[in-house]
Amino acid sequence: TGETLTLTAGQETLRGPGGSLVALSSGRFVNASGSQTIEVEDSGKRLRITNANGTRATYERTAPFTPSASQLRDYVGLFTSEEAEATLTVAVDNDALVARRRPDTTVALSPVYADAFRSAAGLVRFHRDATGRVTEMSLVNPRVWDMRFKRRTRSGTD
């Protein structure tokens, strides 16, 4: 889904969203309540979380993303979703990316990792074609797994 998970390392502790993690063995941890087991795989490049009910989620390590002004312009355009019957305009406003929906909704998009932004609506991911051009964006939140919006124009002028 592209969702993020942040772990922080202290001098003697590793912390996740639910607090401190307890080491079970090298590369294997459990959260304080015992409801999740976290396994570090591939030399720290991947984490696998197993919940007490058996469901699993895999996370890959990513680099933080601080886009330049020209990188932000790559995302600017008009995006539509027939499924949602919605049109969003992605624009740069005061050196930050925003998504607008008529008549008066503006949502800030904060960079998380390359082509992914956090918003009040959920995680917004931009998808590129083989040439590197942004062609779609998708919304992921607890109620929507991958709501796709196709890019119709690069900006309001083309």
C-alpha cells in the first residue's frame, strides 16, 4: 500500500509506533503488548511485522525525500478518478505541494519518500511511466486501498 512505519533507535532501545520493542533474538523483536512480532530482513532493508492474528505486513527501508522546486513541478496537473467521480488539481503553493478539489478544499501534501506524500486524506502516491513521467496518483487510507486518479493535463495550460 505504500504506508510508512518509523522506527527510532536510542542508545539501548528500539521504538516503534506502540512504544519500545523487546529483542527476542538478533533481528527479531516484539512490541510491549506482545501483539506484534517484528523481523528485520535483508540486512535491515526490510521489516516484516506479524500480528497476533497472523496477518503480515512488509516494509522496505526508504530514504527521506526533500523535493526541490523543480521536482515538485513534476507532480503538478489535473487528475481525475471516474470511480470517485472526482477531479483534483495538484499545484505548488508557497513552495509546497497541495491538492485542490472544487469548490474550496485544499489539502497539503507533505513529502515522505520519493513520489509519496502524507495528507489529511491519507497517503498520496504518484506513479510514473517507463520514461519517468508522472501519469497517475493514488490515495491510500484505512477505507481506500488504491484509489487511482489519471493525469489529464500537466498544468492548467496544456
